[in-house]
Amino acid sequence: MKRSIFRLECIAFLAGLFFLGLQILGAEDFKTRYLELLKSQQYDALLTLLKQWEKAEPANPELYIAYFNYHFNRGRRSVQTMGQAPDGRYLVYDKREYDPEHAKAALASINKGISLAPNRLDIHFGKARLLSELGDFKAQKDAIVAILEQSKRNGNRWTWASGLALTEGEASMFAGIEDYLGEWFERFAETGPYLKEVAELETTLYPKNPWGWNILAGYYREVGDFRSALGCLLQAEALNPQDGVVVANIGQCYAMLKEKEKALEYFRKLETHPAPQLRQYAAEWIEKLKKN
């Protein structure tokens, strides 16, 4: 899902209870009871259970995921607020707020889980999500940087809930990271420098992966530097010439740079593309360019 210049999908924000690591329900009694108490929001009983679990299995990363979920959910409340919503619109919306002590405890719990299972990608993503919810984008950027750095140490041999191995570790990592970077584009005034830093690191660590180049192009587009954006997109195209979104972005860059013939060349490549959205997007640009 590429969100640089041409965005095909809207961004979905977290809704409802956030359950990290609940995809696989273990038979162990602590897990089973923990899930029941969390879903029914019986937080006092849940805390008692977690303390018992900690005595029994203090080195189990699932325990600290459970602590994370306890603090994340218990410390959260919604208040009606007028202003800029996470999607960029100005309106009255339900804003999530977090008790500082619970937020601090949730972060400590997730860090403990990462220390015990540094290759658990779901735990890393849980930390990134928490920091996003708290609006601490610098810390979220640091968490994403840590994921990228760990990927080079572990060769993208990532695991998921309950230690399940991911068969496509690199692709899973980039897809998850791009979800967060897509949200950053919606809050570019706050996150622009962090977005650029992460995208540049992606292109440094993974120069043959087009994801980072496309994100970096999106950054340059947002600041109005279409020449630099074009350079990044041409790198992405060289790595994957069949990527229609990249082709569309290149066409738009050429159009913004007043290079009409090059823009038409790229948009015409999409006239027979299987995605109807891309065909329509290209047709609209071709018509517009022919009129000018």
C-alpha cells in the first residue's frame, strides 16, 4: 500500500479495544483467563491474575504483552474535542486520552517484551502503535528505526504472536511500517522530518527495495521539491517497472515540472493497466495535459 504522491486508499485509525498478540489463543490457563477478563473489562481481577502469572512465568514475553494490553486499555478514555482530527479534518470528534501513569507502564511492559523477544515483529509494531496513540512521533520514529536496524541483525527472520515464524519477513516489516508512515503524511507538519529520516534509512539499508524510494518521493512532493521526488521515483521504477502507482507518481512529477511530453508518456503506460483507478487517474491527467 503506497502512500506517497498518488494515494489509492484512505487511512484507517485504531478503533475499539487494542489487543496486541491475541491472534493465537493458547491453552495455558493464564492466557485463557486473561483474555476473558480483558474482553469483559474486569481490570481489577485482571491485574491480580497478571501478578500471579508473573510469579509463575516472569520471562514469558506473552505476560508483558498482557500487561501492555491491561495498561493500554485501562488508561484510555474518549473525550469529545473540537479541532483537527487524526485524518486532518477540523470537526468535533472523539479524542482518545491516556492516563500518564498507565501510558508509562504500558511502554515499560512493551519494552520488556521486546527485550525478551527482540524478533517478535508484532511486539515492535505494538510499541509503534502506542507511541502513535500518545502523539509522541519522535519516539515512534525511534521505534521504527529500531525495527529497521533489528531487521539487518536478524536477516528479517521475524516471528509473530506466540513465536509463529513469518514466511515473508521483509515484506511484512515494510507493509507494517508503511501503515505508520501513511499516517504521518496526514500530519506532515508534525512528522515531516521523521518521515524523511525513516525513508532515507530505508533506502540506505534496502536500496533495492522500492518502498523506501516511493516514501522518500512522497516526502519531497509534500515540500514541493518535485525534481528530487522524480529522482526517487525513477529509482523505484528501475527496481519494479510494473508498479503502476510509481508510474502514476512519475507522470504527476513530470506534469508538475512542466515536462508535458514526459508526463504524457508515463500516463499513457497506464491506459491498459488492470487497476481501473489507475486507468481513470491517467485518463484525467492526459485530458488535462492535452488542454494545456
